[in-house]
Amino acid sequence: MVALKNIVHVSILIFLIFGCEENIEAEDKTIEQNTAENWNLIWADEFEQGDVGSQKWNKLRWRPGWVNNEQQAYTDRDTNIFIRDGKLIVRALIEPGYVDNDYTGSEYNTDFTSGRLNTAGKHSWKYGKFEIKAKLPKGRGSWPAIWMLGSNIGTIGWPDCGEIDIMEHVGYDEGNIHGSIHTADYNHMKGTQKSGGIEIQTVTDSFHIYTLEWDSTYLRFLVDNNPYFFIYNDSNGDQNKWPFNLNHYLILNLAIGGDWGGAQGIDQTQFPMEMEVDYVRVYEKTESGKSIKVKFQVNMKNEMVSGTGLWVSGGSLSSSNPAGMQMFLIPETTIWETELMLPKSSSFTFKFRNGYFPDSWSSGWEQVSNECSFGEYNNRNINIGEQDTVLAPLCFGECVTCE
């Protein structure tokens, strides 16, 4: 994510109300769920059974190089995918000269095998919270991923179907976790994919919870309940930009090598490599957990307004979109406003931008004194509570309303 400079801050204090704790049963394992009034558990796999359940998961059989020039074959063997001590193990092995058939019946040979599971045709979801507790493999050449694909991929193909990468990690860059989306307009083939990252040095040594919160208006990525990446839906209904209003299914896999994972080779001394998954849990929002309306306002009384108008941009609110979200002039005033639907009990940094700059992070920013700035890049800041909120129309580039 590009760092933004001279971003301004106003701290708006809104009390946060956190949900009580509640216990929910899933597959004979008690789940302690915080904020239970906002989320309702609808699907889970705690991996307590003796094998990977075929009612929930497909185990894929792919030859090497099927996607991303990955070097492993995916097999459905219990040496690559199995349950151990109440955890799903996806194991990559080095097996020189291994020969098998893929799902089409075509024979292949490979030196590496691994596992890939998905819920396609069994379970898919539109919106919700997805929590996966996992420990990642160590070793250069590993490329574990927890992600989702649009269920209509078979009819419209990739990337039009949409892809949400909840977690990706490559072994040569240990500790750096990535979240991304790919769509027809935003994808790595065009260099336009939207991505964010967070550094957590213990990802190969201990378990962490990788979370996606998915709503009609946003995608929010978290690790251990700490948000690090946010994408707001400013598509105006354009499916090429936002195909995330249709069902997607889950995928868990451990690739070896490939365009990204193998960019610095494969350390063959690190095998076997294992991704361990403690649980996968899917929640839907309750009525009380629905997003709230936040109206952003800025007064341009003392400014010459760009012909392309005002925008909310920068910081963590539109971290993947240099242009930002468009604002609209209130008739017969100098105040511009826009209303966004945002998650309850969340915090964002942002700033106002005079002018539309779709491909640049460098122009149009307001600058405000350190008196009301936040952080290294002087962001405005908002802490969102539980109720719809209208922000005061502060003067562009200032800490107070216009005189």
C-alpha cells in the first residue's frame, strides 16, 4: 500500500460498545464468540473428525503447472491432506519422479506433491465474516493461500468471477501477509490488483486468525482482529469492478514454486512443508450488526474547487484507490458531502482531496497543522461507534469549521 504524505486528522470521539460473550456449539466443539450479537455462526469445520469430510470439502487432483506455473501436483491422498490432533494438515512433499493422473485422467510426473481443498458445489456464500485459524509453512518456495473464487467461474471465467485473497504468504518473504482482490478491471495481469499487507514475524511458528469481513459496501481484512486493509465498493454497480455481490466458495491450498512463490527458488531442505488449520468458521451479520451510515462533510468556503470536485481519499479508508470516493455539493452552500456505509466499532484514517486523480497519490491533498493531525502522515481519523453519524463540516485544510 502506498504511503500518503500530508494527510490530515481530526479525532472524532464516538463511544464504542462491544458485544458480550456467548458460546456457540459447532461440531461438538464450544466456540467462544465475541460480539455475538453482531455475528451469527452459520458454518464451521473444527476438524475433529478422523478424516476430511467430503460433505464440506473437495480434494483436488491437478497436474503440475495447471495454474501460476506451480511445480507441485495436487493430490487427494491422505499423505497430502489429513487430520492430525484436531487440525487440518495440508502437506507438501518432495517426491522425485512421482507419477499419477489428474482429474481428467491425464498422466503426469512431478517432484513435488501437495494439497488443495475447496467448497465448490457444496458451500458458497455472499457476504459474511470468514475466520481461519492457521499456522503457515516455513521455507523458500512455499506459497500457502486462504482465498475465495466466484461460484460462476465455470461460466464467465477468471478474473470476471472475482477473487478474494484472505491470506497469501510466500516463504522467501517470511512474515509478510497479503490480502488482495482480483476482478475484470483490477487484476495482476493488468497490474491493477488491489492489495494490502501486514508484517507478523511469527506466522510460521504459531497460529494466527485470518479474517475477511465482507459486506455489500466493503471488504475488510484482519489478522488476529487487527484490521490492515480495506476496500470500499465505489463501483456504482459495475461488475467489472465489483463482482462481490454474488456467491463465492472457499479454497485452502499450499503451492510450491510458481510465478510468485518460486521467484527465489525452492529450498528442498525444508520438506515436508505443512499448513496447519485449526478451524474454519463462517458467520452472517445479524440485524444489530449491520453497517452504519457515516456522512463525511467538508466546507470549501475558502478554497477554489477543482472542476472534478471533492473526494474522500487516502489513509486506510480508500487505501487501494488513489481517486477516493466522490463527494457532492449541497445546493446553495459551500459544503460537500458523501455518505458511506461502514462497519460498526471500527476506525479509519482519511483526508479530503480537491480534484480527481485516479492514477496518482500525489495531488490535491489538504494540509492541516499538527494540532489536529494523526500519525506519521497527518491523517484525519474517525472512530466509529454503533449509531449513524454525521461529521461536522470542517473547513478544508483546517481543524475547525469555517468562520
